[in-house]
Amino acid sequence: MIHLEKRPQPSQFWAGFTPILAVIATMIAGGIMFWMLGKPPLEAIRTIFWDPLFHETFGPYSRPQLLVKAGPLILIAIGLSLGFRAGIWNIGAEGQYIMGAICGAGVGLAFYPSESVLIFPAMVLAGALGGWAWAMIPGLLKVKFGTNEILVSLMLVYVAENLLASVSQGLLKNPEGMGFPGSRNFRDFPAAYNTEIISGTGMHWGVAAAFVAVIFAYVLLTRHMLGFQVRLTGEAPRAARFAGVNPTRLILFCLGTSGALAGLAGLFEVSGPSGQVTIDFNSGYGFTAIIVAFLGRLHPIGILLAGLLMALTYIGGELAQLMLGLPAAAIQMFQGMLMFFLLAMDVLSHYRIRFNKTVPV
Amino acid sequence: MRAVKTLLASVAVAAGLSGAAVAQDATKVGFIFVGPIGDGGWTYEHNQARLAVEEEFGDQVETIYQESVPEGADAERAITQMALAGADLIFTTSFGYMDATVAVAEKFPDIKFEHATGYKTAPNLSVYSARFYEGRAVQGHIAGKMTKSNIVGYIASFPIPEVIRGINSAYIHAKKVNPDVQFKIIWAYTWFDPAKEADAAKALIEQGADVILQHTDSTAPQAAAQEAGNIITFGQASDMSEYAPMPRVSSIIDNWAPYYIARTKAVMDGTWESTSTWDGIGAGMVGIGEITDAVPADVKAEAEALRDALGSGEYHAFTGPLNKQDGSAWLAEGETADDGTLAGMDFYVEGIEGEIPSS
């Protein structure tokens, strides 16, 4: 008879090992799915996990693209993880991402076609502020009126999407765009373009910012008082109150930081890889980052790895579509399996599996 | 460890070689789709044309595609990967891929690119689109004749010239046969979102519309109309004949197959050149789906006559006298619109109520 016994402390070993186990389980279950679709399972899995990194033709292009795709995910997820650890649930990173892009791009476009070196830093600042301000709405409503930040931040995503549609066709529309919606392309505006720091590596300023954020978050959580308060509030809210943690300050800090980082991600994306403000510029990074945060166990290094893994499944998934004719929906199923197994495997870190013959009374 | 690395490297090399071998045999044609190939509308028809290319050339071509590619940064990667995969010709089938296609075309001068509905060309980049507004004229005629409430609902997608042209063309021809007709327009801000489209259709029906025109690709409005009863609709992008004879009384069918076949042939023959193509009913790029018996015989005959006149070129869908919405003169008696104005159309014609969102 198998039964589960709750561990007094979540197992450190299993917490680290379950993600690997989940990836293996996904490969097996996904392989079976691909096989049922009439595609060669081993080749499909190799295409998803191996080809983006090491394929002769695709590798040199895909490797930098991994960073491009993972950068915004990591940047947003790091911000979210701070709040999630403290039990503050910002679900609206997608909206803050959009607002960061709009504000940052707006500042840049306002100075078109200036060549000043100050434009890009000003855009970065405006992007961070835009995301921060959008996150402050649920923050202030929560501390003043006790509203639920999950609902407010989520609803503000839809408001931001509509603002995005509006500015793409109005305020920020390309005056030389023949009436089509969408802003000028930042590619044609070098002073404001988020270019690669080292050409051919995919390492643009947003990716660099993501790495910096990982380091900062790591130091904050392990070495700083504020990081300790974040952890304490999440793990033992009562103890946190006795320890003199100021909940208002903590809520505003967590929401503000995650908003600012999401805004930065939006700005770096709009001024770089995406290149222009368009009606559907946002492609779900803000929501995917929530998955990345949990996949990485809310730990900065974990998030870094999770972001890269997520990017790998996206790019590998695209290659699998291209090379093997796998439907897009099968790739989404595959990504879904990864999340499912990861959460399911959590049981191993919280419980011990016991094999015994007698049923405990 | 070293042994493992060597083994893995040789696997990678083998995979690369087998990929290269395939590329040399057949002309490789790639397609980037904005929706799923089963959307029943826009992407479905592009995919049908892809299959037609395969059928036409058999072993001489190999087609690859990627569906549901978001417009923006992801599109550029998808197109680049397709180019790296050895495609000789790549069709990017949505307006939002324009800048991405331009960027990739610059990097791969030996590969031919074709971008649907855009306006930026390059030596290795053509644009192509269809004169859907000709089909809208036929729809407008039927709508004007059929409506009893004199309210025609229109589910618009994005306020871009393509969509505005369709609204204007439909309105002009509805008004011609029914001076009391009124258009109610809902902007859905999506090309494909069954839930939003269904909501829009229901809202229009509640406002009294008994004809629904749509510039979105799903069959959700058809389903909503069927449920409400006594509402007529038109298939968009594909025939949507599963809703015939009611509510779907006719349709605009995108037929990309002749164009895709011709362009693939041109690449094979080495005669491909950068062009701007804008074909309509005459060239067969725009098809009018069968008009069902739900439409009275005389209206059907008129609509078919209009279709034939548009197809032969003896009648232009934008023929003066026509004024702009603000009352200013646009086309004089007998004058027809030039392609430049049509391509960048950002105004309503006189009589349409409401404003084009934030332009």
C-alpha cells in the first residue's frame, strides 16, 4: 500500500530535483502525444530541446534568440516573485508591460528624429515609471481601501490593451504610415533603438537588465533586511507583524517593483525586438512570466533557468512546427504538460512516499 | 564526457546534412499564418492555396508552414527560421508581418518574399492583395434589398484602409438600392476571436440589425445569427457554406491558389520579379459564394449582374458622384477612385454615421 506522509519541512533536495523530473516526464508524455499524431517522437523532442541550441543551421540564429525571448520573461518574473513570496499577487504584469512600452516609446517618439544620447536613458526611465504607476493603482487601492490586488491588477490589463489600441491608431501612429495603425519603427530611429550590446549575441539592453535584476533580487533576498521581511511575510505573516514589518510599505514596494520591471521589459521589447507600438504588440509575456516565476520556484537563479527553458520550448516548438509539421496546438499542449507535471511533482517535496502493507489507522 | 559530446555533435551534423539534402530536390515554399489553419476563414483559405500548390507541382515542391504566429518580434524570428530552413519562397500572410518581412528580406537577398496586404516592397519582396471591396459591393446590394429593419450591422476588425474600404463599398451599394439603410459598426479589434465576434453579433442584433456583415474570420457571427433567427449573414474569407441557406446567403471567398501557383512557378522558372498585385473578381482572386434561395430570385439576378460587371471591369465599385462623410466632394459624376486613394483610405463616405476610431 502506498501512502503519502507530510514532511515536517518541504524537502530541499526534491524542491530542486522535481523540475528536472518534470521535464523528463514531459518528454515522455509529450513523446507519446507526438507519436499519436503520427510524428516521430524522438525527433520531435530533439527538435524542441536540442536543435535550437546545437543545430548546424538554426543554432547560430536560435541561441541569441533564446536570450531575446527569455529576457523579458526573466525581468518580469523576478519582479513578480518578490510579491508572490510575500503573498502579494500582481497578476497584471501584462498591463504594466504595455504601459511601460507606451510611456517609453512615447517619450522616444516625441523627440523624433533627434540624435541625442539622452533619449534612450529617458525612455528607459519613462518605461519603468509607466509600469510602476500602473502597478501603483492596485497597490494604493489595496492599502487605502483593502481591495483585492489580484482582481484590480488583472482588470487593468484590459484597460491597458485598449489604451494600446488607441495610441497605435492615434497618438503614436506613424504619420508616414499611409493610415495604417502602428508607430514609427525604432529600427529607423537609431538614437532610440534598443540595439544589441554585442552584435550577434541577442544581448540587448533588456537582456542585460534581466541579468542585473536576477543579481539584485538574489542579494536582496539573501542579504538585505527588506528581502528578509518579504520572505517572513510570506512564510509567517503573524511573526512578520510581531517583527515590525510595515505591511503598507511592503505591498507598495512589491507591487511597485514588479510593475517597474514589467514596464522596463515592455520598453526594451518595443524599442528593440518588436520595433514598434502596434495594436497587438503585447504577446502574453506578462502572463507567461507568472508561469516562469513558479517554474523557477520564486528563486532568482531558478527564474533565470526557468526563463531560458521556457524560451527553449517556444523556439524549439517553432522549429518543430517548421521541420515536422507539428500543429501549433500540440506545442501548446506540450508546454501545458510541462506546467502540469511541475505542479504535480510538488507533491514529492511536500510529502514522503511510504510503502507499507498495513493501512494506518 | 568527451565521448558523449562527440556523439551529440555527430548527431547534430547528421541532422543538418539530411536537412540540406531535402532542400536541393524540390522548391521549398514557406507560409507564415496569423491564425490556426482550422480557423474556417482567412488562414484556412491561405492553407487551401498552399495545398493547391502541393497538388499542382507534386514532388517538385515542398511546403512548410507555421500557424498562429503573433505579429511583432515573434514573426521576425519565425520568418528567419523559415529562411534558414531552406525556403526558396516565403509567403507572409498578414498585414502585421510587414516590417518583419522587410527586415528578413534584407538579410536573405536570394530568397523571394511575398507579403499579403502590405505596401512595402524590395527587390526580393512582392506585395499582393485582393480587391475584396468588389465583393463588399455585392454584399451591400443584397443587404440593402433584404433588410426589413433598414439596419445593417457590421463587425469590423481594425480601422485600417482595407476594412474601411469594405465598409464604404458595402454602404454605397446598400444605399443605392435602399435610401433608408443605416449601418451600425462595431470594432472588434481582432481578426479572429469567436467569443468577441459572437458578442458583437448579438449586440448588433439587439440594436435591430437583421443583416450582419463581418470582416472577422470566424463563423461565430453566423452561429449567433442562426440562434436569433431571421438574420442574414455572409461568409467571410471562406464560403462558410455550413450555415447556408440561412443565415449565410452568400460569401466572399479568398482564392489565393492561382496566385500562389503562379508565383511558385515563377521561382521554379527563375522568372520571379518583385511586383505589386491587387486582383479582384475578374482575376478570380475574389470569389462570390453561391447566393442561396433565401434571397429572392430578382435580387439574386441583380447581385450576379453586379458581380459580373465588376469582374469584367465595366463597373468600378467606387464610381462618383460620391462625397466624403464630412460632405466634401470626393468623386465627380462618373469618376472612379484611383488605387492610391483606395490603398490609404482613411475616411467614410457620406451617410455613414459614427467616426473611425481615433484617426
